[in-house]
Amino acid sequence: MPEDDRPQVLMMSEITVDGKLTLKRGASSKILMKYMAPETEVLLHRTRAECDAIMVGANTIRIDNSFLTVRLVEGKNPLRVIPTSSGEIPPGANVLGSDARTLIVVSEAAPPDKIARLRDAGVDVLVVGTSQVDLPRLMRILKQDYGVDRMMIEGGPTLNWSMLHHHLVDEIRLIHLPFIVGGADTPSLVGGMHIETEEEMIRLSLKRHYMCGSNLVTEWEVLYSS
């Protein structure tokens, strides 16, 4: 997909030294995020304010129940975009609140009653794809119909892999936390990768690295092979 047909996409995440997002499978990332320096929390919220939209997966909503709003700096709340092929969003999820606009993206396989419940909650619901949400098509819609020029992802390993797999991520910004948590099944930055050869690796180029408070931050450009 030509880059001018979709938003510029920044993936941003906190990770441990061994690349993990949480303490263990099913645990909220907020447990580790509380160890971020105050300056790094401000960086996260400033980045949200600089983007037109923010995307996370439905599993992140179920586990973290984040608001995905701008709170520590002055700025507008981005459009919250939640892809969930089945339409599974907890009724009490904070993203269903009125503090920011929310777009729930489902597939044609989502039950009509779940779509109706989401619309009754006051959020926009968009059907994109047959059995799964069609992410490349969604990116075009966000650009053309919602005016999204820049989007950030604060997703879990499944969404991160799906976006990278479809060559939809341009930059990655990592907040490094000085911990090792281990665990063979502990979620890491990117899941779903079962590559067979070096040619399948997604290559990165380091753009910047700096200290933000007590946290190292690295910024990477994603290099896709043609």
C-alpha cells in the first residue's frame, strides 16, 4: 500500500530488557508502566496528543481497561480505534466513555446483537473485512474518511505483529524498563512471528536514542523489503 494512502503509524511501547510487556500472561501492562519515570509518562501523553488516532487491540482493553486519553499535557484526545473481529468489548470498558470519540472496528462475522450493543453505548462501529478485520483497508478508511494522518499503536503482541506483517508501521518508539521478568509465554513486543529464514526478519534502523528521566528511549525506522 502506498504510504500516502494511509496514516503514518508509530508503534510505542514500554518493554523490559528481555522484551516483555507484562509480568506474566494475562497481567496488565500497567503493573510495569508504574515504574516509568514521570518524564516518560509525559512523553507518552505528549505523543498521544500529537496523533490523530490511537489504536489498541480488544485484548488490551480487556486486560488494561485503559482510557487512551491525553491527561498529563495540554492537547486533544485522539480518536480511539479498537479492532475486534468478533465485537468483544466489555460493557464497562473505559473506551466506551464520552471523554473521547471511539471507533470499534469489527468483521462481518461479529454478531449483530454485539454491534447493536456497542452502538447503543454511543461509539462508532465500522464493519471492515469478512472473518477478520482487514487492517490495510481500515488504514485507507481512517485516512480518507476520518482524516487520520498520524496514528500511534499502544497494542499487545497480536496487534503489533498484524500491523507489521501488513507493512503498516513506519516507526517504533520503545521505553526501556530496567527489569528482566522471563517466562516462555510472557507476552513480548511482537507475537505471531514464526519465521523460517533471515529474509523474513523485519529490519530496523536506529534513528535516535536518549534518556527521558531515568528511562532509555530508542526510536527506530522500520525497513520493509520490497
